[in-house]
Amino acid sequence: NSPQLEKAAHLLFTPDLFSYYLTGEANNEYTIASTSELLNASTKDWDWATIDQLGLPRHIFGKIVMPGTVRGKLRRDIAEETGLGEVDVIAVGSHDTASAVAAVPATEDEYPMAFISSGTWSLLGVEIEKPILTEEARKAEFTNEGGIGGRITFLQNITGLWIMQRLMAEWKENGEEQQFDIILPLAEEAHINAIIPVDDAAFQNPASMQQAIIDYCATHQLQVPQTKAEIVRCVLQSLAAKYAEATAHLNEMLPQPIKCMHIIGGGSQNKLLNRLTSEALGVPVIAGPIEATGMGNILTQALAKGEIKDIDELRAVVRQSI
């Protein structure tokens, strides 16, 4: 019953809005729409029952367009001003995770294909053909998000390198700046018997991340880190432990356990975390590409133009390029 909603003509997510500015066409790209909880994961279209139950006006929801298709032509005034001509505007995986997962260099026989998109957040999951809509999946906090080629990225959101980023920023601010290429080898040699729950509220946004870790260990009868190297080791082995916990839940919901784990994104450069993850999961880890989101975006455009035939060929291009 919102007057503002009644005045609204279209619901456009940020990527959709940019596309609208470029083309004048109001539509909704599948992967970003799938994050709204208003899309039916099975039909890949709007879930009208949920929308009606929420009292949202149907007219604001546009046509769902799939990544790897043409959204429209560049508006004539922009085409003339830029000299580009009336070129096609392509729908990519506008949810960055979808574009990143598209660039996982997996082979066709690697099913289910498992990944961790590693950055400030870690997105851990598998790419599958059909959604998993069980109560078990809901309780384990896994979500069915849209992928490229009509696939589903079945994943869990985990606190990623946020804790490390906060530590590095804090040390720099205190005049104790650390470089990754120096602190990580020291952490490799450090030993500490402490695993912290990286998703705990204590580590969301504390005044001091270092003190939050020390305090948590002290109050939970864990070994308290004494050096920066021990703090880093504690954080990274705790992340690996969380990955293992999430993967164990994942394997219970899959017809067969994962055979290897692909780590993509900026966090894939952390060799110590990659090794700890491999040890915790008991499977090989394949690292890279670092710029998976950009590669997936560009290659999805090639898919739309017929330069690449499908997602499997797209991944073959990635394998041959890194």
C-alpha cells in the first residue's frame, strides 16, 4: 500500500539501471534478480505468489533476460555522441559472483564443480543444473543463485579475508604496517592451537580486530596468539576450518562429494590459505584466475555474439589463457 510503489514504473537493480540508461529498455537480468529472493529458482522467472503475498505491484517487475544475450541497442543519442554506432548492449552475469564462477577453469567432467570466490567475503559452493530446495539446505544457509548458461550457483556466504584486511589496516594505522609477502611466511612457520568462528559477531566490525581475536581466545580457553604471525595463522586456519565445515554440509546434499576446490578472485593469491584449505578439505585446491569476475564478464559477451558456443567452451578459453 505504498504510494511510492504505486508511482513506480519499473524495479531495476543497479546493473539493470545502467542497462536502461544505455538502451532505454527496462528489463531484469537473471543473475542479479536471483539475489532478490523474489525469483523462482526452478522456473527462473518471478515468483508471483511471493510477490503477491508481499503486496508488491506486479507491473514493476520486468522481463527476465538471461546472461549471454542482447539486452538492446545502444541509444541513438549515445551512439552518435560517442561515435560507437548502435551497437548491441549485452546482458552479462551482472551479479559479480555469477561472472566469477563462469570463469572457473573446470573441465566438463568435473561435476559437481566446486568453488570459493575469495575476497572480503568468501562464497563457497557448487555449480549445478537444478536448485536444491530442501529444508536441509535452508538450515545450512545455502542459497540458490543464478549462474551463466542457465546454471545454479548453490552457495553459502562466509566471512572471508575481511578479518585479515582489518588487521592489516589496523597495523598500518598504528605504525606497524605489515606486507603480505613478509607476514605470510612468518605465519607459515607459526603454530597456534586456536580456531575462531570467523562468522561470529565479535569479528564483524570491532574497534580493534587484533584485540577482538585475543579477547575471544582468552574468554573461550583457546591458546592466545602472542605475535602478529600467530594472529594471522589463527585467522587463516580458522577460515580453512570454516570452509571444511561448509563443504561437509555441501557434500551431504550432493549425489557425490566434491573432487577438488577451485579458489578464484583476489584471495586465490594467498598460498598459505590455499594450502590450509586443501589440508582441511582433503582435496586438491586449484587457484585462479585472480580476475575471474572480469574474465567471466568479457567471455559472456563473446558468448552472446556467437564467438563462444557454451559455458564449457568459455571455461576452455580460461584454461588456455591463465
